[in-house]
Amino acid sequence: MIPSDLSPDKIRLTLNKIQPYINKTPFLKASTKLDEYFSTNIYFKCEFLQKSGSFKARGAINNIISQDKTKFQKGITAVSAGNHAIAASFVANLFQLNNKIFLYESANPYRIRKCKSYKANIHFTNPKQAFIDASNAKNNGYYFIHPFDGPHTIQGSATIGLEIIEYFKTLDKKLDYLIISVGGGGLISGVSSYVKQLSPNTKVIGVEPEGAKGMSDSIKLGKPLENVSVNSIADSLSAPLHLEYSYNVAKSVIDEMVTVTDDEMKEFMIYAFDNLKLMLEPACVAGLAAIKYKINDKLKNKNTLVILCGSNIDKMTWTKLTN
């Protein structure tokens, strides 16, 4: 069931609020060559061009501008392997807020530098300890901007769904399939909650790494996993746990979950560079790998949109992963 927090009217209001602070990221129609390669009419939503480098900025901004400023007197806190930490650092800098950003010790040096470029107050931790650290900061008065759970975070993600529906209206085409990379579940639950209310026949397919398939396992189990075993190059999709709010929305809007291997993501990092001239992180190309290897037979002659969710990756890391 989709909660009232995610009604179309609420999401339109959310987009109006955050619009002055975000980029209206472009849509791209793939070339005939790509359509033929993937056996579907493929479209891209280029959210990797969003401020801070990923869709995460939408939810982070919405958390700040939707609530009384007294909540942020002490500052904000966030926990992340990278993209959400960058978004939270960006927002703290934008609104001049004190912050405690808990970043995994394994975080890519490039992402650490990006956080520091926004004057982040970084504290290094690990996936097991991270949410405990953030909870302690919250108890000390810092407002916790959750990376994937809660109404304000997911409303931000849902604004992408609004933009997708409006885009296909301008094309006068129906959207048959929506392909979304899944980490904690905030992106797929937000985007799909809006899309399903306006276009219920659109099929939503979530994509996870084989080494971080917490949402797939949670749906099979019938409840959100509190402890997910992760081992994947796609650190942006390696959420250590799932939570009730986002899980309950996700399970009501997802039609199918599929997994892809690290090698398949590496292959499509190279493919995206060769054919789109884009240097994308593993999480961003998971959907392309899924279309080619897991769901190709379903998409023939259909209109398929892939959300390119973010890409905070440097040349050295990209080269290391793809060699």
C-alpha cells in the first residue's frame, strides 16, 4: 500500500519546494543502435547529473526545507558508503548547517574528497557500526537524514517519478518498463510509488548485485532484513539493512527483482563509456546489465526507461574496476 505521504499531490508539492535547489536532469532517447542491441526502445533518466552527483540530493534537500528550522540547530548527521554522504555534505554546505557525516572506512578516496569539498565534518566508521553512530549523534541533537527511509527522503526520490510521467506525456507514449537499481530501496519505492499511481500498467523491475540482494531476500522473506550480507563492487547498492517504511512501499510497487554479477556491471561500465561516452559507476549501469542478461525477452518492442541514478567515480577507480 502506498501511504498518503506519497500521494501525487504531495509529490507535486515536494517538487515545487525542491525545484530551486536541484537540477532538472535530462532524459535521453537511445540511438537505434542501442535499441537494437538491447531489443527494446530504451530511454535514460540522467540523474547522475544531479547536484552532488546522484539522486540523493533530492531527499536530503526535502528533509531540510520541509521541517521547522529548530530541528537543525545542532546540525545534521548522515551515514553512507558515499553518494548519500556527498548529498548530505552538499546540503549542509548549502544551508550552512553543522554536520557529522559518518562515512565507511572503505569509502572511495574520491568520494571522501567530494565530501570535504563541501566542508563536511567526516567521521569514519563501518557498515555494522554506522547506524549506531548516527543514532548516537541523533540522540545528541543532530537531525538524522536517512539515506533511504522515511517520508521526506522518499518524497524526494518520488519527484523523479513525477518527471518521468510528465516526460512520457510530452512524447505521447506509454512507459512499459521502468528499470531501477536497488540499494536500501528509497529510490525504487519513491519513483515507483508515483509512477504506479499515474501509470499502473507500467512494470517496475528492481536490480540488485548478486552480492547485495537484500531487497530480493526481504521480499521473499516477507519482512525487511535487519542484517544483509554484502560483497559487491557496487558499494552504492550495498545497504547493510532494510527498514519498514521503504520496504513496505517497495514491495507494493515492485513487479520483479533481478540480480546481476559484478562482472556484468563491469562489462556495462565499459559499454556505457564506448557507446554513450559516459564514465558511470557500477550501480548506475546495473539496469543495463539486467536488460541484456536477465529480462531481455520481456522488453522487445516495449518502451523501457532506465534511471542512471548517480556516478561519483573517478578515472583511477573506474579504470581499476574495468581492467
